[in-house]
Amino acid sequence: MPQVFDEPLAQVSFGLSKIWPECFYWRGREHRVQGCCGEWTVAGRWWLGEGQRHFFRLVTQEGLTLDVCQDEMTGQWTLTAILD
Amino acid sequence: MGFVHLHVHSCFSLLEGAAPLEQLTETAAGLGMRALALTDHDGLYGAVRFHAAARSVGLKPIIGVELTVEPVAGTLSGDTHLVVLAQDNEGYRNLCQLVTAARLRDCRRCGPFAAEFQHLDRKRPLLTQQQLQRHASHLIALSGCGRGEIAQWLQAGDTMRAEKVAQYYRGLFGPGDFYIELQHLLLPPPQQHLRYKLADLAYRLGLPMVATNDVHYVTPDYARVQDVLLCIRHNKSVDEKVPERKVNHEYWLKPPEEMGRLFADLPQALRTTEEIAERCNWELDLDRLHLPRFALEAVDPKRCGHYPPPEPGEDSRWYLRRLCYAGARWRYGEISAEVGKRLEYELQVIEARNLSDYFLIVWDLVRFARSRGIRATGRGSAGDALVSYVLDITQADPLAHDLLFERFLNPERRGMPDIDVDFCSRRRDEVTAYVYERYGVDQVAAVCTLNTFRARAAVREVGKALGMDQAEIASLAKALPHMNATRLEEAARQLPELRDGPVDLRDKGLLLELCRQISGFPRHLSVHVGGLVIGAQPLTQLMPLEVAKKGIVIGAFDKDDIEALGLMKMDILGLRIHTAIADCLEHIATRTGRELDLESIPLDDAATFKLLRSTQTVGLFQLESPGQRNLLGRAQPREFEEIIANISLFRPGPVQADMIQPYLRRKHGLEPITYLHPALEPILRRTYGVIIYQEQVLQVAAAIAGFSLGQGDLLRRAMTSDRSPREMEALRAQFVEGAIGRGVDRYVANRIFDAIAGFAAYGFNKAHAACFGRIAYQTAYLKAHYPAEFLAGILSAQPMGFYPPRTIAEEAKRLGVRILPPCVNRSEQRFTVESIAPENGQERPKPVSPTGPKGGKGLGIRYGLSFLHGMSEAAVASILRARAERPFSSLRDFCQRTNVPRPMVENLILAQAFAFTGKTPAELLWSLAAMPAAEVADRRGYRGVQTLDFAEGECLDRLLPPLDPETAHGRVNLDLHLLGLSTGRHPFSFWRRELRQQGVVTSANIYRYRDGDRVRVAGIVVARARPPTRSGKTAVFISLEDETGLVDVACFEETYQRYGRIIVGSPVLFVEGKLVRQGALDISVTADAVLPLGAWGEATAQNPQDTVPTAARAFASKNWGR
């Protein structure tokens, strides 16, 4: 079962893909991304000023599979889930 | 890598797609694509425009449809979609057949109105597999989006059925013509795995794959527009769930690079898009006219009248010639050299363009109408042709009025001429039915109109979708003028009725922005007012057909598309004035026994011109608007040619270009009549040197620059459309060059060019004005000589014209004609005219108007039964049927012998329809109440009719005391509610004493005041216009009606900015301002202050002792004097 989160990511940087993050900090720890195994977007409630969120399913070098998303309006990155 | 979008929805996927066609094609071309497909849902509405838009930017257009089809392998919960693309023109024809089959289902067409169509679910087109099989050739099919049947079975986990469907479609379309469609729309898991399942199936079955993006908008910022459209479609708000709404905003026209990234793992699906684009070669045939053949053998000699019937073996060209020469002899007696030369020239042009059949079709239609006694007249530029005149299609002599054939049919310009014919609106359906019968139901359909989102509709629908307060939205929409939604934000800042209105627009940014984005999007199809398309072959070869409301079959292309395709469109328009005239002639014949022939009345009738000069033109065709009345007063016309000028001058263009002032000043000798060149004098003499008509532009170009009239028309058209400065300079050079060659000075030639360039855009088609002028003159003649009969006709033809029935009735009273209440023993279905004998020494009513016609004395207009509030057709028929046996002797007798429901009987009683019994309405109501149920029909079967339903009552309620038939006030109020007019006093007469105390002048007395005097006027608003002005500032012209007549009020920018909300929104006004007098009978008031009189009435009603109401006090406190 995935663990659900809603926590901001910091210092998100990109590699060659320029699409998904290569490295980010969560809870003060650096996480390096090995690959991306999924990508999707979900529209927000635009009439309330919410932007579309762009999700990536990333696998870190430590072997964690997690879902992160970026709010296309604010640019804010968030960790939304960690999958077993 | 190259990529072509093959699954694209434009805004012609009604209430779903949010991509304007031009934006689609321009963006695709900008992204370097060489082709683009259009695949709207179950329709080809955008096909013609898409073809033109794509070609204009160098794109190859591919036409297709996303069809809603019957599932192949079993029942699914929702619709199933399939995308089909036309490989060639044969494929396009099959698309038309498929869309028609999906929309008309199994219904058979058997005439203009088929009853079975009325039960068709128009919102849910569905194509059966049987129909698909019939027209599956020359098409390439894609398996569709997530709603495709294969995708749906795969999502349901039923691979077997998915494969069965895929194999079926491969068999149906052919192995190389069926593709599995893959989309990567970044959907959340598990939906995003669908494309792998589809790819897997394609590999297993050896089917080719193609990548698409199910485009619904061009750029992501239109995703919310698409979302709103879907909410509107499903009548939901954005907070509610709609399964069809998209999960994300990825359905845009992605560039090839982005598609390449998304399909990096399946590059062959991208390559396939280009292969398919290569295989699709569709072109619309825009170079040929597709005119139907006129079957000479079907001409009915009995309908030919004074025209000869066709002879055996004769062709349409020769027959048209014979008809024209016979018509010319009928019109002119002898065919003079001038007539012969002009006729021969026109016939040669018509023959060279293969248009003989077209003219015969129109002639035949008019003959049909004449043979049935249906009034019919041609309008528009068709009046420029002598051929139209001699064929009895138009009624104004082109030679007498300097009308030019080239303005109608330019030999130097391709294109289909357009002959519009107006018929009596009550009998228009008979003419339509004849067209279907004559040309076959397969070849005739009504033309559709694409209704687009404008400001009001956009605000209403977007506001509702955003979940805004309904009352707020309704109030805002009501306050909006008819305008484009793109101008909403600007209007919210500038228009006082919005700025100071009940809705605060400052926090409505999202609403206004969405309305701007949605502006101009097609919303739904409706039936064009009178257009019929007549094909040379079954119409489904060229366009899809569908059903509009009321069961009428329409072609799915609008009039512009039909013209572009070279199809014949006939405008069979219903004109209510014809209905009114027909009724009027009938009344005249009944009363006087005289069969008046309006085509032979003198065009210089003194009484008619006297009426026109008096400006008492309420009810007249084209000459009754406040602006026209004002112009008539200033122009004081004395000949028919001036009526044509008046009709042409009071148009937005001439008003904006300020052509009226110089025309009038020169006409009245207040400024000299000058011409820039002597050669212009014969052309402009009749209009005092002012260019008014389009025909004059052609003549000037011919006389000065040596252009042919056809070239002159091209010049006029070029000047009318938007031209770049460079193009205008090229036209100028050509004109000036020609002029110099004819000895005209360069400076003068340039000035003449400037003059016609300035007027070309505004000039009016004289032929149209002449055609309408004839009818206008006829109505003036009828009103001058037979006011009672004429106004009875106008009342029966309501709604029409500028004024409500109440105003027409008041006009009748002013002319000495009494308005008689309905009577069950005397009233007919429509208004009729009765002679009134003086009652017991009472004098006949005298005309109030000092200048009006006197022919109404001793006559009354009897109210028509079918116009009574709540009256049904069945009830009227029942009354007339019973009365034909013998007159009703009492209320009981009436109730026993008719099936009129009780609520309607109550209305009849209150409207005085039983006055002949000698009992009061109260007594009769008591009698009715006491009558046994078995003797009066109940209300069952007449649902919707309520007893005394005054909910829709006007604000006049507030001016008048409660409904009480026993008092004069109550009588008027009841009349207004039940009859829509007052049979007795005008409501304002009850307030005259108070109004006089406030210095309010009646409209009859205003003539006593001088130019510049300060006056106060008050009345009911009967007409309100906001024409464009030359300065761009706002001017609102209002006609106020009191018990003595009409007074015109002008509210200019400053007043409008201050009182805009009242001026636009209040139905009864109290105005203070300056009197402007420009002629003996041209009087108006320029308003400084405007108050809603309703507020005054309300205040008084609450406090009857208050003889000086609050609003009036506000006026009284101001310093003013005269």
C-alpha cells in the first residue's frame, strides 16, 4: 500500500531529461533519482485558482519508489506518495 | 520527426471542442506541420471553413468525423466512438451519408415537416453498423479515443471481445485502412496503461498503429474553456461531476517534438500519421455551380398568368427569353430600344453564366404564390435586374430608378447571384411545401444557422456553469446590450447600465475572461429564417443533413458555406407586412366592395405624401421608426424617389458617415449643390450631389475613370472590404490613371476617388431600397386612405414593426378609429373593421390628430379573439363554429354550445366579450360561478392557461389602481392585461392632472414650444434605439407615448453616462430637457435628466394623499424655466 504524503520538496534540480527531477531534498535529506517510471497530470480546480499538477513516479538510487508532483501554476514541488 | 494530428476537434464539436478553426490551422502551420485533420463529433459543420483556412496557410486539409457508433461485440455502458477520415472525395460523400444516417436514423423524409422527426433524440446521434457497412468505402478508420469500442473492452479486461471488434473493423474497412489509435494523454495510472494494451493487441493482430492526441483546444490555456463548454453541455456546474470532463489539460495541439517525446517508445505510431496524411486527398469542388435543372415539362400552364407556357422541345434558355419578352410587353406595352437593349444584355450575361434555370426556378415560385393569392415581392440587389422586373419577381422599374444590373450580377465576378423573395408570412409554409414537392425531398433542405455565443448567452451560460447566483446572472445578462462577448470587459468599464448596475463586475474577472474566450463559438444549430438549399443531386452527396426543432430537416452547412460550394440557396422569407396588407385589402373589399390593386395605385398620391410629411407613420413599413419619422419630418418628401432616399439614408452607415445633413441642407436650398466634376451631375442630380447608393459608385467609376460597370462593382466591393493601404493605393492608381486618360484633372480624380472610397462602405443598395420603398409607399397609401383597415391588418400581424399593439391601438384612436372590445358574437379570429352607428345621440369620435388622415371616422377595429390572453386555437374554432349556426343569446347559451374552458370564459367576460347581454362583468362572473360544472368546459386539456395570470403584468400596474372592471382605471388595467391594449382611455390620462402640475407637456402640445425651450415630457417607452454614431459616442433615441401621441427623446453621451441604467432599463420615463426643432414637424427633446416614472407611480400608490410624488419632487426642486 502506498503511504500518502503532502510534503514540500526543496532544492529540486534537473538532469538531462529536463522533465523530471534528478535530485531533491525531502525532510532535509538529499535524494538522487535513478529513473522515472511514470508521468501523468491532473487538472486542479481552476475556477478556484488551482493549477494543473504534473506527477512523476521516480525511483531513487536508494531504491525508493515515490510520487512527486509540481504545481504548474506555483512551480512548487511536493512529495505525494511513497510506494512499497 | 514529422507528425500530423489526425484526431482533432474544433469548436464545431458543439459544446465540447474549444479550438477555433483559424487558430488551429495557423498554429499547425506555424509548428511546421504540412497537414491537419478535422474530426469533429458526428458532424462536418466546420468542413468548408476548415478547407479554406487550411489552404490559406498552406496546410493540406484532411476531413474526417468522430462517429458515435453502435457497439459490435456487446452492450457497453456509454457511447462508442470511431474516427473515420476521407481518403478522397468519394470518401467525403460517404462521410456525409454516414453523418446523415447517424442523425436522421431510420426516419424517412417525406416533406418539409415530418412528424416522426419530432420524436427523434436530436442530441444523441447514433450510427448503426448496418448503415456504416453501407458507406464504409474510401475511408480510413482509427479505433478512436478511450471511448472507442476496442479501448473500452480492453479497459474492461475483455481482450477477446476487443480482438473481435478489431478484426471486424479490419474486415469492414480493409486491412490497410484500419488503424489502432494510441494516445498518450498523461492520464493517471491505471488509465495510462491503455496504450500498451492497445499496442499489444495491434502487434498480435498485425494491425498498424497511429499516434493521436484527441485535440480539443489549441493551447493549454483553453482547457478551462473546454471544461466550461462540457459543463454547459451537460447542464452542470464546475463543482459537479460529469464523466465526460477531462482529467487533465493535455488535449491540446502539441508540437511534433512533444509528441515525439511522448511516443519515444513507439516511434512507428508517429510515422504512420504522415503516411495516412499522404493517402488522404480531399478537395472541395468550389469552382462549379451546382444548380438544379428547371423541369419545363412540370410547368403548370394555369399558373403562367400573362406568361406563355413552355413549348415542346424548348430549352430553359429559350424559354426564359420568351418569358422575359412577354413580361417586358406586359410591363411596358411597347418594347422600346432602351428596354430591348438592356434586356438582351442581361439575358446574354445570364446565359453565359448558365443561370437561366435559376431565374426560371424563382419565376416559377413567384407564379405559384400569385396563383394562390399569396403576396410575394423580391428584395435586395435582384431589383437591379430588368429580368427580375419583367418576370414579376421585383416590382420597382430598374430603368426608372437608375438601377444597374452589374450590381446584381457582375459579368466580371464569379459567384452565385442571390434572389431573395418575401412572401406573406402566414402562408410562407405553402411556398416551402411547393419547393419540396417540385424538386423532391432528397434535393431540398432548410439552410441552417449556426448560433454563436454572444455577450448575453455567454454570460448566462458561463455564469451558470461557474455556479454563480442565478438572479445575479439574469440581472447582468438583461442589462447587456446585444454585443460581441469579446467586448464585455470594455463594456463593463464604459456602459453605465453595467457599471452602475445591480451586479458588481469588479470581482467577475474569470467570468468576463471566459466569456471573451468563448465568444463566437458555435452553440447550436437552428433553422435559417427562410433559406432553402436546392441541390442538383441528392444533397447528401455534398453535405450532411440533420433535424432541427419542429421536425424540419436542415443542411448542416450555413448560408456562407452553401454559397462557397456553389449550391443554390433560395431565401423564402416571411414578411409580416405582406400579411398585414393582405388582411387590409380583405377588410377594404368587405366594407367597400372594392378590390384594390396596389400595383396600380398612383405613385404621386397627395394624401399619401401628406401623411408621410406629417410623420404620423406608425405602422408603416420601413418608415415608422423614431429615426425615420424624424427624417421624414425634416425631408418633407414629395415624390417616390425621396422615399427610396429616406430608406437608404437612415441606416447605420449613412448615419455614421453623416450623409443625412448635406442631403437635407442641399435639398432645402440651405447650401449649394456642387459637383466635383460636371460628369457627376447626371449621376448625382437626384440626390443633390451626395452619394447615397452603391449603384452611384459604379456609375461614377464608369463616368470618371472609364471603368465598365462590372469593374466599377469590383472597385466598390474592394473598397467595402478591409484593404491594406497598399491595396487601396493600387486601386487609386488604377482609378486616377483611367480618369486622366479621359481628360480629368489628377487632383479632381483623386478627390473623387476619396469621395467614393469614403462612401463605398456605407452606400446602400438602391434596388433594395426601391423594392422596400414600393411596399412602404403602399402601406402609406393604405394608412392615408383606409386607416382603420390598415391598422386592423397591422394588429392582426403582430408581433411586427417597432411598436407594441398598445401603441398601434392608440394611433388608431388618434385617427378617430375606435378600438372595440372583443365580442363573442362579432369578433372573428383576427382584428376586423366595423362601421359604428352613433349611439343615442352620442357623437362619433373625432380624430385627435390635427394632421392625420380622416378616413377612419365612423369606423372601429374589433378585437380578434385569438389575440385575447390565454385563448387557444381550439377555443376560437369552437366559438366560430357554434356562432355560425346562430348568435349566442346569453352566457349560458355560450357555455352550453362551445368547449371554451372556464378560465377562458372568465377572461372573455372581463374583456367585455359578453357586453351584448347588458350585464356587468361582475354579474356575469357570478353567473358563471353558479353555473353547473356540466355546462362549462373545465380546464383539462388546456394546461398552461391560468385564470387572470397577471404575473407578467407590466410596470403599468404600478401606475394604475387594482384591477376592477367597474372603474375606469380598472378597465384600462384589465384591457392591458387581457388584450395588450386599451379599448378606452390611455393609462397616462389618469395622471395628467399631476403631470400638468409638474409642468409636463403632452406630446400633442409640444408643437407649441420653440427651439431651445426647456420642457418636461413623460410617457411609456415604445421604442428605444442605440445606433452607432460617427464620433463613437453613445446616443440613445427613445420614443415616449402618452395619451396624445409620441414624442422622441435623444439622450447623448453625458446624459447616458449619468442616467444610463434608467434610460436602458425603465419602461416608463419622466424626462427633462431642451426642445430641438428642425422643421415644422420634426421635434424632439434632448434629455438632461431622466427619471423612472414607475417609481413615481409606486410612491403615489403607497400614499394616495401624496399628490406630488417623490420622484416628481426631485424634478420640482430643480431650477428650470422656459
